[in-house]
Amino acid sequence: MLLQKSVITIISDNGSDWGTDCMANIYNLGRFREEQKLDAFIWINYAQGHSCFNPIERMFSRLTDLLQGVIIDLDSSFKETSQQLNITLIDLCKY
């Protein structure tokens, strides 16, 4: 904040959709950096077998525990699926 620099950090698990050796990911994230005019772009991934140190995966396990047993009722009285999804998101935010 003091230097007025824009920086973003992405933490990934190096899965097939976020592989650092995939040229499509490198290209698309490079374009993202240019379009957003970022001063620095940091892309970190965890090695296989070390996902227990990944803060994102640790958070997902807690969220999974909280959502266990939650039933999403797709009520046919809604006119559109988007209305059903909006209500579902509101219910999920309660957790």
C-alpha cells in the first residue's frame, strides 16, 4: 500500500486445471496480468502429497464438515433456475 503497487498471489494445488507446466495457463494468466496492469503476479503451487499445507484445501475440509447433511431443495414453484440458485446461495451464506 505504501508503494502503490498492485500485486496478486494465486495459490494452487498444481492439479490438471492449474498446472504450471500448461502453456494455456501461462498464456491466460499472463494476459490477465497485462489486462489488470499488475506490477507483480505470484503463482504458487504445492507439490503432490503436501496439500495438507495448502490453506485453501484446509478451508474446504472445514466447509465440507459444515455443509454435511444440508439438502438443497429445487422447488418447482420458481420460474427460473437462476432464482433457485439465488435462494440456494442465500441459504449457503448462513453457514
